[in-house]
Amino acid sequence: MQTQRKTVSPLVSAEVLLQRARDLVPRLAERADAAAAARTLPTETIADLQAAGFFEVLKPRQYGGYEMDPQVFYDIQMILAEGCMSTAWVYGVIGVHNWQIALFDPRAAHDVWGGGDHSVLIASTYMPKGDVKKVDGGFLFSGRWGFSSGIDHCDWVFLGGLIFEPNQPPEYRTFLLPKKDYEVIDTWHTMGLKATGSKDVVVKEVFVPEYRTHKASDGFMGTNPGRETFPENLYKLPFGQIFVRAVSTAAIGALQGAIDGFKNFASAHTGSMGAKTAEQVPAQMAVADAAVAVDEMRLTLKRNFDSLLDGIRSNQPVGLDARLLYRYQAALVVERCCQHTVKLHAASGGRGIFLDFPLVRSLMDVMTARAHYANNPDIFGRNFGSVSLGKDNTDFFV
């Protein structure tokens, strides 16, 4: 048996974790350009996240985790994004998998961490691209998926697939596969989030046992196979609410980083025409409005998860209407961050067009995050609005 990896004490406080994240921000900022050029995070950055205990925040205690409330996880993500949004994006995506695996049959978590190495990480791409064939004990599984963030640093992967049965709607499941069962294809040449290394994954007819799959319907209804082994309230939260915030929250931190960078620039800059940036109305309004937006988005995120957890603790789970509202608010985050980052960039004048200007990376990263399906507010706003007007819900990923 492998020796269990040592990280930090399971009694570590949220305050300690947040301070570790703040201490790491300058280091991430220093590495950001080289990471973007390499199109993947350096191993040193993953090692720093591991050593700080960040991947333990949502992980079950049985495997060295802390089982903290999601707000701690998202606070860490936002802080990391102030230095490097790619790092925060990968942390959000990979870190949330240590939560999702508790929803599976407990044998799945044992397959990943039962050998004693609790530092093993899981990547994902949830696109419903899997070709699924039922066989005794499980499925034969094939396909090609895109956008697997941080895959270079992981030994397992979650992949999406649809199961088709006669006279039944397609059933979406997440399939868990070890590294030996998939191939990584480097396709990651993008305008932003370059260091996430979100490459393609290819699978050629491998066997996946039934217990290493998770039904989306169980995540929606709270009927997950792992609920008796992992009974904590944390794992009773709806999967849709947890995941969508993992791919939007980094943008809030990136916007905060852009605000800080713009303030440093504008307070000292005089343009070519002799005007001081700090005295310009567009600059003043851009920084003020961006700060208000960050504050509002942070407060909404905290309020929503306080509400979800309070409902679980009181055995009065939040209803569908509120979950649809929260889903729409999550989808609006990156759109709002895009708008404010653009205004900050525009207020930077001619200096902003040069590639070495710090806000350029922030702008490209946030705009790239907007391309994620979960960050398209039109889809989820229309559904929330239609349900509010008496129509049937069409989104069960809430």
C-alpha cells in the first residue's frame, strides 16, 4: 500500500486557508505568463495548492478531507483568481470533483483514494458525448470530449454520457475512468484561460462498472448512492448548484484583480494628451461600478448557499423556484464580470492595447470563461422566467 500523503491538519480553520490563499497570490501572478505560454499549470502550482490543503475543503473526512461549507471553497477560488484566473479555474473544477465523488456509490471513492494516496485528483468534461452500451455489471464506453481543465495533473476523469432506453427520455450520467482508460489530446490553443490546459479526452470502448457512474437525476433529487456513507449536509446540496458556481466564481476574483491592477495604473498614469487617468470620469465610474458588482456577486453567492444549507439543516429544502433563481444568478456572474472588465480596459486608454498590460490577460480570461455552457445567462434566464410565468421547468441541473 502507498504511504498516505501528508498535507495539513484536518483541524485547520477557514481563516488559515484563506490566508494561505492570499499568501499565494503574488507567486501565482509571477508564474502567470509562463503558465500561459506553456498552456498548462506548472506542477509547482498544483503542489502549492495541495500543500495548502485547498483540495481537501470539500473532500470527505474518510479520505483526509475537511468537509467545509462551500463558501470557504469559493472564497479560496476568488482569492486565487486575483493572481491567476487559470489557476483558480482549475482549482474550482478539480476541487469540486472531490465533493461530487461522495455522491457516487462509495466504491468509486475507494477506487480513487483507497490505495492510501489521498492527493489523487480527478479531472472532468461533462459533455454528453459518451457512446454507452449496457453490458453485464456496467457499460462499454467510448467517445471524445473537449475542455478537460487540469487534465495533465489528474489520474482519473469524470466524463458525461447518455443512456438510451426504448420509450424513455435519455438518462444523463457521469462516468468515472482511470488514466489507463483514456488518452489526452492537446488541442488547447485559445485566447484566454491558456494555462488551464483544457485538453481533449478520448476513450475507446472501455468497461466502466455500474458503481462508477452517477445519475444526474440522483443529483437533482438527492437520492445519491453515497448518501449513507457520506451523510453530511454538505453532500445533500444539489449537484447543479455546486458545479455551476465552480465555473463562474473565478471570474469574480479575476475582476477584483483587474480592479486592483487598474487602480495601481490609473493613480499614477498620465495619458499622451496630458490628462491624468485618475481624473477622468470613465475611469472613476468604471472602478466604482466594478467594485459594487464584486460586492453584490460575493453577497449573492454567500446568501444562496446559506439558504441552501439552512434548508437542508431544517429539513425544508429550498424549492425549485429559488433553485432556478440561484442558477440564473450563477450564469450572470461571468457576463457581468466581462462587462466591467471591458469598461476598466477601455478606461485605460492607449496603454491598454499592449499585450504586456495586465488587464489584457484578465479581459481575455473572463471572456473565455463566458464561452462555457453554464455561463450563458440567456438559457437559464429564459427558463427561470418561463417557470415564473407558469411554464414547465426544462432544466434539472439545478
